[in-house]
Amino acid sequence: MKVPRTLVFALTSALFLGLAQPAAAADSPDDVAAHALADRYSPVVRLQKLGTNCDRGEQFQPTDVNVVLGDQQVALRGPWRPPDLVKTQPEATDLGRGYPGHFLDFPGDPLRPGCDYAEWSARINSTHPATVYAHVVQDPAYPGKLSLEYWFFYIFNDYNNTHEGDWESVALIFDAPTPAAALTTKPTAIGYSQHGGAERARWGDSKLEIVDGTHPVVYPAAGSHANKYGQRLYLGRGSEGLGCDDTTRPATELRPDVAYVPMAQADYLKQYPWLAFQGRWGERQRSFFDGPTGPNEKTSWLYPIQDAEATWRDDSTTVPAGQVLGPSGTGVFCTAVGTGSNLLRETLDRIWLLGLILAALVALIWFAASRTRWSDATPLPARRRRAWGQTVVSALRLLRARPGLFGAFAATFVVLGLATLGLAELQAARRDSPTDLGAPTENATGLWASLLALAITILTAATYVALLAAVTSTLDRLDRDVPVSAAFTWHDIRSRARPLAAVAVRYFVVIAVLTLIVATIPVAIYYAASRAFAIPAVMAEQVSASTALKRSRLLVKRRWWRTAGPLAIIVGLGLSVGPIAGIVLLLATDLRPALINVVSSLLFAVAMPLVAAAVVYLYFDRTATHQESPGSGDLAEPDLTYSRQGRS
């Protein structure tokens, strides 16, 4: 039989490498071919951009295990209560004894990592190249196939479930019975490990990047190191992990050294005795903060094809690009999981603190609900004193009494939602189709995204201002028992357009400027609450922008806490309806995230007219309270005669 020239060349090269490095390679023909196969398909790793400090960006790289073992800051501990120290500075030969139930303890606290692990990683990797471990496996259940696995070891997982040690893998599958046969063909499939599962791709799929014809490109997500195929924000809600993996900022490209692991167990245990370790590569902790087991403890180590058939999926869920109307369900989901994980991590070893926080939250909700009135809430007259609970109920009853009018208000927000979704699609098109829009640089893409985000923010703010003005006009007309229609409301808004615009610009610009500096954020909060009634004042009292802002400050004076609290609750409820529904749909259904975000936007569109009505009722409550209080201010009450006659 004629031997292909490519095979002869590959075997000759691999044999030469084996002779040149006798301590690193086995001598069997299968190992010679497997070693050549491992070198041919070694992955290209594109790590995420480093941040300005140790808790932002990617701080870790695929690490040589031998750098960790023997380090004076590493300890081997047993599965019993402290003192549990077995040995400090454990060597690879020590782990060769198995030690089931034991664990390696790295320098730092995985629940409060700070900069400890990042600094340690920088030190031990400064003089050693990034390394991956390659292992070729023949699955007994699939004699005509074999798998080439690359194993990455990171010393820390800086994701939602922070833990010491992290093993990830890339596996290629060949329709070939032996490594020599695999050298004459191409892989049929490839799988990237991602938390509790893996994502497959066919060799040659568009989502799989390949360098120099054979080297697959891997995008480890920031902190979690879940291996991804592209630059996206990935959403996990199952085997994909719980939370969001970010690969949008690749900055460092690595070609890790390939440490070849012989195929036979007896051979690889001589060269890498730590592959007999049955414990955990990281400190023992509760739940998913525990260190992971090593490659030899994974099903794929001996049965890779069977594991691929059982656990690999065809794709991953990505978070839709761009912004939508209101807080998106996916965006809030990512934030909520991260925040919840941080809270759990901080209180995992202090259960009393977690219980105290939950008790305080329940008490706060109970206190807020019990300190207000919910009954005897009537939509009209609008100008009367109400508890904040009554303002919410009054807004709901007004909606029930005039569904058509509120439907028109909600439709305005729906139109805005479609506009923002269109802008989001435009942003995605610019990112995914550079041929049509010009290949943008990273800075240009960031600028484009920022401009779109600014446009969406301005649209949302303008629509909310118009909505608040429309609801004020409607309630004012209903209160005076004059005709109410969309045409009259639109006429009122147009007639007050200039002071409305002036108030809106001053209000939002001042808040934006104050929030640029952390120290002035409390001032921004104070300003936001004390000027919250300026828009209703422009409409109901027919005053200028400056007078409306002063009027709002006067109405809130000496009642700031009683105003800010209800405003926060009412606006918070309105903003949270959509995201909460989105999170429920994300966890309970298989709907696409883009559709879930549309549902969140629609709920936001329905909720905002109710929020506006409740805010206007709060305004009328403050005006009624102000008028009943003797000597209640330094700003004269406006003469409403003109407005009542002119707008009837």
C-alpha cells in the first residue's frame, strides 16, 4: 500500500521532535502521530482586554500546572475539619497518590478575592509561557473515531461563582481510528467547553474562526474562561451557566505551548503524575464556589465521543445587540445574577448577615406598604390630598375608566420601542456586516454604539416628558370638567412646548452632570426628587420653565423624604415590571432573548402611563397640601384663571 507523502512528512517531523525532546514525548508510533496532530491543531487563544485594576477585564491565562505545584503558597489539604494540612508545596509526584476528597489551597480567599489571585497569577506566569495540555483519546464505544482534547488550566475563576482553579477544554473529533489516519483528514466536529456543557461546530462552520488553515480560534469569556466562538455577550440559563459571558473585547492573542500527554495511562502518569489526582484543584467551599476536579476526573477523559453526544449543544444564546425601550429583560438578568452572586458570595460564610439583609428588606417593604392608605382612592377630583398608595390605586382606576386614552399613551411608547429596536438592529448590522457599512475600528464601533445609546436615551426622555405632560393635561381637564380628547391634549402640549423643552433640558442635563462625579450623586438624587413636579407645573399652572422648577422645589420643601420615597417606589415598580417578566421568561421558557426583550418593552410601554398618572396625582397632592398650609412658602401661587379660560 502506498503511504501518502503528507503522512510520511508528518511522521518524520513528529519523530524528529520526539528525538529532540526525549523527556517530553513517548516513543510509540501512535504517540508520535498524536503529538504531530496536537501541534497541527493547537488553538489560538484571544483573551479579553485587561482592565485598569485587578477586578476588571481578564487577569488570568492558561497556566503551566508545574508552575503551581511546588509553589510555597500552595497547600494540599484533606477532607476533614481543620487542621487539615497534608503538605505544603505539594509536588506533582505527591498528587500522583490520588488523594480522593482532598483539595489544593491557593493563596487567597475565593469569596473575597481582591487582587490576591491576579497578583499571584502575574508573578508565576511572568517567566513561563501559556500552556495547554493535549491528549488524544480513542473512545471504546466508537472504534472508528478519536478525539483530540486541549485542556486549559487557570488558577482562578473570576465569574459569578468565584472559585480557585478552573479547567476548560477544546475537543476535536476525527472520523479516523488512529492518530496516523487522523493526520490524513480533517476534523468533523469541534466542541468548546462552557461551564456545565459545551457547544459544537462543524469544521468549516462560519462561526468557527481558523488561523493558518488548522488552528481554531478560542475566545475565553472574561473571568469565567468559558470558551466561545465569537465576540458577543452570551446569556446562560442552564448548562451554559447562569449569567452573562462577555467576549466582546479581545485584546491579547496567545499561541500557548502544547504539552503533549501520551495516550497510554502508564505513560502519561510517568510524565504527568498529577493526572492521577482525584481531589479538587482549588479550595473547598460551599455550593458552586468549590474548586473543580481535574481532566482525569471528567467523563470526556476516557469517553470523549460519548460525552460529546450527551452534552454538546449546537449553539449558544446571545444577548441582543443595542438597547430597547426601557430596561431590557436580558440586561437586568445579567446585572441581577451578578449582583445576587456577589451578595451570596459575601454572605456565604456569614449566614447571619444574609438573614439580616433579607429581614431588613422584608421589613422595609412591609413598612412602606403599611405606612400608606390604599382604600378610598378615587381618580377624581384630581386636586385632593392622597396617600402615595392611593395615588397608585387612583392611577389604576383611571386606566380602567378610560382604557382608550391610556391605550393611546401606551401606543406612543410602543412606537418609540419599535424605533429603538430599529436602532438596535442598525447597531447589530454595523457590527456584523462591515462590508456594507465600512469596516469600523474598535474605537469607531464604540463611538457608534455610544451615539446610538445617546439617541435612544434622548428619545426615551422626550417621550416620557411628553407623556407626563399629556397625563397632566388630561387630569387637569377632567378635574375642571371640560372636554378631553387626544386632539385637545396634543394642543395643550404644543402650546407649552417651549417651557416643557426648557424644563426637560435643564432637568436632565443637571442630573447628568451631577452623576459624573461620585461625590455629587447624592446631590443629583436630591435635585431629581425636588424638581420632579416641574413638568406638571408647566402644564397645570401655565408657568415658565424657571418658575416651574422653583414651584416644584417649593412643593417638595420640608417634604423631601415623603416625596422621594413614593417617587422611588412608583417609578421603580414601573421600571421593574418588564425586566421581572423578562427574567421569568428567560428562566422558565426557551423563547429567544430578542423576543423576551420585546415583551419587556411592551410591558414598559403599558406601565409608563400608569407611572406618569401616579406622579401627577402626587403633584396634585402636594399642591393641595401646600394650599392648606398657612404661610407655606415664599413663591406666590400662580393665577390659573388664564389657563382655565384659554384651554376650555
